[in-house]
Amino acid sequence: MKENPSQYEHEDLKELLKQYQNLRAGYNHSFLDEESFEKIIDHFDDIEELSQALEAAELGIEQYPYSSILLIKKADLMIATRRYSEALNILEKAELLDGSDINLYILKTDAYLALDQQEKAVIILQNALKHFDGQERIELLFELADVYDDYEEFDKIFDCLKLILEQDPNNEEALYKICFWTDFTGRNEESIKLHQKIIDDYPYSELAWFNLAASFQGLKLYEKAIDAYKYAIAIDEKFDYAYRNMGDAYIRLRKFKEAIEALERVIELSRPEDVIYEAIAHCYDKLSNYSQARIYYRKASHLNSEDSKLYYKMACTYLNEGNYASAVKYLETAMRIHSSQPEYNLAMGECKMQLGEFRDAIQYFSNVVRVRPKNISSWEALIRCLYNARFFKEALEQVNAAIRITDGKPIFIFYLSAVNFALGKSKEGLLQLEKAMTKAPKLLKKMVELNPSILQYQSVVDVIARYKKNKSF
């Protein structure tokens, strides 16, 4: 029977450690070669006995003072114990003995970064790049990219990754990372050229197709992005992120049915996520399929029960159907989580107004006006509610406040006219109508929506006819 390799290695290590202890004890016959010291140092390092590892490194260097490998291992341990300056001195000695070990430059970089000397770390790596090629050069470029990341020089990260891919177009780590940094830096045009070249040479690289698509998407070229995602999916039909991004692109193009198909594939291929369910719900919402929208909003809320906007969106589907009582229930849930959210108060006010509960509606609309005093739609909602409730004096007070706070927006002058007519002040109502028509005649329809019977006043019709004749509409 063959001997178990791991058992053999264990026995070998036990023997090495025994010999090492004999050497420490000063037995003259004990001897360890350079490679044995490396194994012993690594053993103590692996079990996190750094002081013993450092002692082994120092004993090894006594035996082999010209060993760059042992010097590098000692420097590594010193960096681990935060003795950065000492580590750099040792690395200088190691470089004099053998400057071809890539670990020299990586450890120097780590030490300089720990000493907050980023410029020196960059210089070390940039000089090292001149002396290495192949896989070692790629390793140094990744290291340099990490240095730039630490110090937020994001464009230079992109440059490093681009150099890696020019040397190794199929490097998965670089392909994954450059997708993020392209989006972060906005260098989509460069990314497109880079990935088109990769695809020319390696047409079955699904990551290159994905990155190309993402760059098109970053430039809002959604049709081109979708075409590229389709290639990525044709190569790897389980590429869930391609389906995810493709779904977003379809939504941007308002192709909601296609978006639903893509996003359903994401659910099939990966763990359920509330954002995906919410996106599907949004698509059904836009297609006016409110019952289906609610199904997916509920699924999203089951995964993220503290997201108040999901309950708000469910309420909006009921609002769109005119089912105000059901909308209220979901708005109440949303407002238990975020009671002061203006959108929720506005929607609740609308529901209460439609249900004839005017005093409650006024309170909710007033909450929004208090939070957003410059917001026109908030004032509109409050004034409409007061008018519909036939609280004309209160409506007049709020219209004047809205005119004052919004610097005389024409819509409120129309409302001022309507309120004056409702109060029986036809002369004042007509004056305000003339003033409003001078400023924004197209907003007349909002006044008519508020009170269609206003068109029964001949004087009102005459004013409108005069502006029509002058082609002010």
C-alpha cells in the first residue's frame, strides 16, 4: 500500500522541528539546510507563532547570511509585527543579494503603505514593472491597482487593469474588476474599444461581452447593450448578471414585457432578491397589470419587511384602481415605518379625500405642505381638498399663503379666482382670472377641473374667448 502523503509530510516536519530544537540547544552535530529553515519558518507562521517564526528566521540567517529568501521571510514577519522600517532595511540587503524575487517589491510596497508613504510604494512597483514580465508583471499590476485603490486614484486603477488585459485578455479577475471601475470612472468609450479587441481575438469570452454590454449601458446605448448581453447569455445561458442588467436596459427602453422575461430568469438562476421582485412589480405596474404588480411587491416585502416604499407602491396600485380603502391599509403600514414621508402623506390625503373623509385628508396634506413649503403639488392638493370640502374661507387663506410662499405661481392665481367665485365674489374672481390668463393661459384647465360649472359664467367665457382669439393657448 502507498503511504499517505500528508502523513509522510507530517512525519518529515516533526523530524525537521526536532533537528531545529537540537540546533537551538547548541548540539554541534545538528544541521539544517536552507530549504529546511524555510519550512520551519512557514510552519510557525501558519500556526501564528510569529515570535518563534522570527527566531527561526534569525537562526537561519546566521547559518546562511547570503540567503535572500530567508531575509525576505524575516522581513515579511517584521511587517506582520509592525516593524516596518526594520523590514525595509532587511529588504534592501535581500535586494543586493537577489533582485529577481517579486516578493521583495510586494513586501516593500506593504511596508511603505503601512508607513503612509504611498508615493514610494508606487515608485517601487512602477520600477519593478520594468524588470518583470508574464505572470509576475500581472501580479505587480494588481498590486499597483490595490495601492491606487487605497489612495482613491481611481482612474489609475482602470489603467492598471487595462494593461493586464492587454497582456492577458482572458484574465478573469481583471475582467471582473474592470467592469466595476469602468462604471465608477465613466471611461465607457475606452472600455468598449478594449473589449471589442478582446472579442475579436476571443469571441467566446462571455465576460468580455458582458463588460462591452455594461459599457454601452453606461453610455445609455441600451439597444447595443442588450445585443451584447444576448451574446454573453448565448455563451453562458446561466449568466444571471447578464439577465439582470438586460432587464434594467429593457426597463430604460420601456420594454416592460421583455424586462419581465429577463428578470424572471434571474430568479430562476440565483437566490431571490427583493430588488428583482420589486423591478418585476414595477414592470407590471407600468403595464397597468396592478394585481400582478402587487404579487411581486408582496414577494419583495417578504424579503425586506422594513422597506416602507414597497407598501407605498402596493397602495399606489390600489389608488390607480380607485380602491381607496385598500390603499389606506397599505399606506398605514408604510407610515408605521416612516410616518413623515411626504409621498405617503400625499397619497393618504388623496385616499381620504376620495373617501369623503375631508378633515383627515386636510391634515395629511397639511403635513406635506409643512415639510415641503416650496412644493407646488403639495399646495395644490391641500387647496383642492379644502375646495372639494366646501371650506372656501380656509381655501382662500391657503391660496394666499401658497401665492406668497411660491412667489406667485400662476396656478394659484387660477385657484384664487375659483375660490372667489365660490365665495360669490365674482368681480374679484374675474380680475384674478384675467391676471392668471395673462401669465399662463394653458393652466386654465386646472381651474375648470376644480369646478367645471365655472364655464356657466358668461363673463368667464368671454375672457377665455378673448385669449383664444389672441392665440394665447
